[in-house]
Amino acid sequence: MYLYPKINLHIHSNYSDGKQTINQIVKRALNLGLDYIAITDHFTNSWKSWVSTLSNHEMISNYLVEISQTQRYLKKNDRQLKLLKGIELDLGSSEQFIKKFIQIDKYDLVLFEYLQSYESIAFLKNIINFWKKSIENLNNFPILGLAHFDPSFFISGNLDTFMNFLKDYYIYFEFNSSYPSFYSPQYIIFFEKLKEYNIPVGIGCDSHNLSNLNDIEEPFEMIVYYNLENNLDILIKTLKTKKLV
Ligand SMILES: [Zn+2]
């Protein structure tokens, strides 16, 4: 066993396409001895929006209230588990849709999926800058991460530009156990760059049911394989000090 905290920052509940309720997920996470988990249900109005998603104010509000209640329960009962209020935002969504529904200081963590082009980087920068201007206290700004990011879209381009973007906007790379090909050694150049630039890395299982809630061993081993323990430490420090909203 390793001494690192057990982290799964990518879990779907029945608020989107996950099978279980938030309560069922948290109960199991407590039994498994996980230290940090995030519920990150889908948010999209792209072609993908046929999956059930957080798509209107009422649903989003219920979602946030339910996670807040669970956070309070965990705190009151002095449980070791820290639960983050997350969302997984599809970058194929329209700017207007994102700006309308995402009140950024209501979240502890935002994952972005489908960052696959330099155009989508420009899109994302624009959104993040908008969010930063929209809140009064930047301490309430969430942790940002790339969900199941596929290095193949950028590996032949200018990786330094890409790394500078992650560094400037403090965005972590997720080792996602549901997409092991995205951390395979064919992308070693990419992982060497993450190390060189001190980009934080995290672990998520993309859990849609309870069976893979604890599939964190392989991602962790790959982090060690690429000598990215310090990069994981950066994220862990952030998780430790993060005041939940
Ligand atoms: Zn997901």
C-alpha cells in the first residue's frame, strides 16, 4: 500500500448517466476508505446531450443542494472522506449555454472533456476568464482539470504552448482508469513535458457505477512510472487546503 491519499475525482451519479445516487456513492466510498472523491455529472448541449445531463436550473440547483447536504453530513460526523462538488463540462457546448447555467463559485471542481484542438483552448481560456471576472472572491474559484484527455491530438504540435496554457490556468491532467490508452507509454514525451512544467496530475475513474469506484491503483502506478509523484503532490496540497464551497 502507498501512503498517498486515495483519490477518485471523476464520478457520475444518477443526476446524469451514472447508476447510483449520491448517497450510495458516498456510502461505498466511505467503506472503501477513499480520502477524496468528486461527483462530476455531465453538462452539455452538444451532440452528446442525448445522455441525461444537468440541463436546467432546477436540476443543477437540486444537484448542488444534495451534494452540500452530504458534505455537511461528512463534516458533522468527522469523516475522513472529503467530497467535492464537481461538474464535467463538455467543451462542445455553446458559450451561451455555459455562461447561462454555470455559476462558477458554486463548484469545488470543474472537469473539461473533449479538449481536442487549439481552437478549443482559445474557447476554454475565454470561458475561464469570463468566470474569473464574474466572481468577487477568487478563493471560491474551483480546481480545474482535463477529463480523459487524449494526448494524440496535441503530441505532434507545439507541446510547450500547450503546457504553458495548463500552467497559466492551473489545470491538472487526469489519469483516468477508464481510458488507459491515454496514459500509455507511447505518449512518454507528453508526460515528460508535464514533469518539466510541474503540471498537477490527478486520478479519476469515470465511475458510472460502484464497481470501479476504487480503480485507482493503475493510474497511481503510471504516475510513479512517469516520475510524476511531485505533480500529484501539487494537486493533493490543493485538495487538502481547498475550502469547499
Ligand atoms: Zn465522465
